[in-house]
Amino acid sequence: MLEMSGHSIKMQYPSSTFQHLMALLTILHYPDKRLHKVAKPVAVVDDRIRKLVRDMAETMYDAPGVGLAATQIDVHERVVVMDVSEDKKDLMVLINPEIIARSDEQKTYEEGCLSVPGVYDEVERPAEVRVRALNLEGESFEFEADELLAVCIQHEIDHLNGKVFVQHLSMLKQTRLKARLRKEQRELERV
Ligand SMILES: [Zn+2]
């Protein structure tokens, strides 16, 4: 499923150290305009970025979700964390990720998003992608992804480009969804 070249993209922390350093971040909810900002590339992978990654990972696992882009916590830098494993022990960190090749074959998958809670819908995307990114040491690596991992990577890179998965749906669905979410928001504010 995942072909590696060179560097491991998995990251492990001793759990006690990890717990000391964690902080849960607030996830923006669609239709928040800040979800449509385009994130800037990370210039230097330093301790500030490594702390951001730790906090994002903790926020993703707590939610729980399989992926989180920095855009979703209102940090507009190109950082993604993901874990598509069943036991939730395979954290993947992608800094400045780029899709460098896509398959012609497309696949439809039912997607959801921590920024659009309770909404799931089918999105068609390339079935396989080749990705280049930096790891936590600032080193470049490449790999190929298919199945859920390919979906997740494309979904998260969309976030960095200011795009939420519901924007792949028909305009009619998007209009209905926005109206429904705004109504729910007004009802929450009234309570
Ligand atoms: Zn999402």
C-alpha cells in the first residue's frame, strides 16, 4: 500500500514525554472563511514546527480523525498529520507535501472531515498518487499511496490550498449544506 524511498515517515514518541507536551487545538468548522486561506510553505523545519506537529497529532487523535491539516486549526503553513492505521500507531507527518504524479484511474470514496462534522459524501479523485514532502528533520522523501491513504493525502492537501471536500460536491448540495449549517449555528447561539 505504501512504497517508501529512503526515510521512514512514521514518528513515535515515548508516551510519557508526549503527554507532557500536548495541547489540544480548536478545529475550525465549515463555512468558516479561514478554511479558504492558502497555506504558505514551511521555510525551516525547526522546534516550532515540531511542536505544531505534536499538537496537531494530539488534536487529530482526540477528535478522533484520520488526518488534520494546519489550515483546520487556523495555522496557514503547509503541515499535515495523518494516521490511517487501525491501531492508530502509525503517525505520518507531511511538511510542504506535493502531489508529483496522479493515476488516470479515478476512485470514488465516501469522505468526511473534522471541519464538517456529521457530513459524509462521495468524492471522486485519482486512485493513486505519488507524493513528495519533508519529514520532521527537514529531509525530502517520496512515496506512492493508494486506497484510503491516497484519499486522505489529497483531502489534506486540498485543505492547505483552502479547499474543503464539500467543494467537490454539486453546487446544489453545497448551497443546501451551507444553509443547514448556518441554521444550526444560529440555533446553537440562541441556547
Ligand atoms: Zn478535512
